[in-house]
Amino acid sequence: MLMIHHHLRSAPNPFCFLITLILLIAALVVPAKGQDSTKDPQLESARKPDSRGPGSPTNVNPLTGLGTASEAHYAPLTGKQRWQFYVKSNFASIGAFTGPVLNSLLDQIGNQPPEWGREASGYGQRLASRLGTSVVQGTVQSAGCALLGQDPRYIRSSSEKVLNRSLHAILFGTITYNKEGKKRPALATLGSYYASSMITTSWMPDRYTPLGDGVRDANRQVVLSCLVNEIQEFWPELKKLLPRKIH
């Protein structure tokens, strides 16, 4: 999964990233909406209620490593689907490795933590750390969601308005659906951020502490999850800009 933790201590304010991403998405999506304004309203009304459906309920985004469910046609994961989604999002998809690989490269460039050095062995430690953090987070989230009957996926908005969808993405950084399709605090997902951040400090240099670095980085991850949700929400539009093989 696309996780950003304490390795990047000097990372810019995540709110700046979030605002920049929202403006970028608006610039990409609004012109496309304007081009569709000449279409016959009757033909448009004949479309399916949600043309941005994620496809298979266990599909994983190749960039973020997250899954998506439709707000308009919500269906909870079955027990078997939960297991399939856990395996795909943590081990058996491109998205399971995109985040750890990219973040470990940034860690290597920034030499974080400096105790691991800039040699190949240092990068190996950084990559292993990122992969370990991702698997811990995904395991805690999946187990917690199954126990509480919550959905580990992002719930995509049924609205067609860019602003509404963007606000929806921010809101669903802290809430999700239960198995009845009702909004609930995303306790399992939020808890997984803190659990993984705190556990990660156990293999970091001694100066890292669970209640200091671990909690601080989990707080950052909660904010950054809203940024990732923006990507999830507007992925149907954004993926049109990417090579077809990446979809």
C-alpha cells in the first residue's frame, strides 16, 4: 500500500500536497465535463447510475495499492473476498509493491535514517522496512475490518460534481461503511496506521520510539490518507493519462 511514515522526517506539510492535488484534479476533470455538456440529456440519463464502478470487488489500484467500492451500488465483501483482497493488496498485485518501492527510493535519496548509510545494503534495509510496514498495516487493517464488520476499501462517491467528490474523499479518510452499508468511524483502518507506525520503530535505530515517532507518523498518515483517497476517487479520470498496461 502507498504508505508514508517516519523515514521522511523533513517531508513538506501534507496539507500542501492535498490542496495541490485537489487543484490538479480539478484542472484535469472540469474541462472534460465541459466537453460533455453538448451531449443529449436523454442519452446521458440512460447511462448506468455509476459509470465509474471499480469492477471486481477485490481489484487493487496499481498506484495506491488500495481497493475501491461504489457508493451507488455498494455491496460488502464476503469472507472469501476479504481474504482475496488481503492477499492481492499486500502480496499479489503491482499496487502492493508500488508504495514501498517508491518510498524506499525516496528514503535512499534522503538518507533516512542516516544510520543505514547510502550503500546498497542500506537501500536493502529501507526497502525491507517499507515492505514490513506495509504488510503490518494491511494485516492489522484486514483483521480489524473483519472483526468489526467494516470495509477496508475506499468508497467512491456517486456524485458527478468535482467538489463534492473531493470533499467525499477527505471525509472517507476517517470513516467507512459497515456491512450494512452505513457510515461508521474507520476504527480498524485508523488503528492500523498507529499499530504499523509503532511496530516499525522496533526495527529502526534505537532513537526511534513507539510513543514518539510512531504516534507522530501515524498522525501524519491519517492526513495523507485523504490525499491517497483523492487519487482513488478520481482514478477513472486519472488513469486515462497513463499507459493502458498500468490500468
